[in-house]
Amino acid sequence: MPHDDFEIEPVKGLPERPPEGEEILWQGRPSTFALARDALNLYWVAGYFVVLAVWRFVSVVDLMPLGQAFAATLPLIVLGGIVYGLLYLTALIQARSTVYTITTSRVAMRIGAALTLTLNLPYRELGNAALDLRRDGTGTIGLDTTGATKLSYLVIWPHARPWHFGSTQPALRCIPDAERVAHILAEAAEARINVPQVGRAVPLDAMAAE
């Protein structure tokens, strides 16, 4: 029988049911192609093999018949195709194992293909959020954490803001319709932070007794 690694989740993407009063505003995952392109440098790798194949063909075409020159270039083309496919497969696995959740209280990130973990990031422990928007509408939202918890770039990669190694920032990576999601996140965070904290007041007679 097929086994679902996430069947113990009471709510998709969350390790437990949200507390009373907390609502899920958005859930999503990375775009596979965008993740392969931006996190795994798919275009650069493909371009590298194209350059190698062209260089190989140009270097041998004057030394042998055209057909043999193509045959000498073919292994590089095949190798490039295999690497391209492996990178895309890696992105697909990462994307399918990821669930990003924005609620009225926090951002939750269920990440990890081999070793799954869930990051819970309350809005009060987040500083700035930076949106890197692409032309196709996908984008990455980097989250600047202000709490005491330190995150390892290698542990949460590729769900980290690129090139921020010293102070690792978790990120909603390569998500579709990123601008709309950024608005949802901004509004939820602002509403949560502006909620007044109600505490138990000290009775006036007790204060007078002191």
C-alpha cells in the first residue's frame, strides 16, 4: 500500500491544529520550474553544456566529416540533458515536499525532502520582509528574523534568502503570484502586531495596600 509521509499532519503543512482564533490565510509551495531556475541555476548549467557542445563541435568539424563531428559532440549533449533532468527532478521533489502557510499569527514552513521539519515564525519575531519579484510573477519573500533562534543556511536551503549567509533568512522561495502573497503577509503581520495585549490589571485597593 502507498504510504503518505505526512499522514500524521492534522492540518496540511502544520504539525498540529491551529489554536482557537488563528486562521489560515494562504497556503502554497514553490513553482518547480522557478525553483530549478533560481535555486539550482538551471539556465546557467544548460548554458554551460551548450557552450561545451559548441566548442567541441567547432574544434573537430575541420578535422573530420560533418556526421562524425556531430557524433563527437553528442556525448556532451546527452550529459547536459541528464544533468538538466536531474536538477529539474530535484526541484520537483523539493517543491512537492514543501508547504508554506500564512496564518493570522505566524508563517509556518514545512520543508525538507529527506528530513522534514516545520519552522514556526510568529510575526512578533519577524523584522522586515523582502520581495524579489520575477517577470513571470513568481518570487521569493525573505523573512528577517529578530528572535534568539539562529537558523543554518545549509539546513533550510533552498528555503533561504540567497546570499545571506551571515544572518540566515528563511524564505518563501519561488512562489507563484508572489506579489499577492506578499500583500497577504504584510496585512496579516501588521494586524497582528497592532493587536493590543490585554493583561490582568492590579486592583486599586491592592495597590493602595502596598
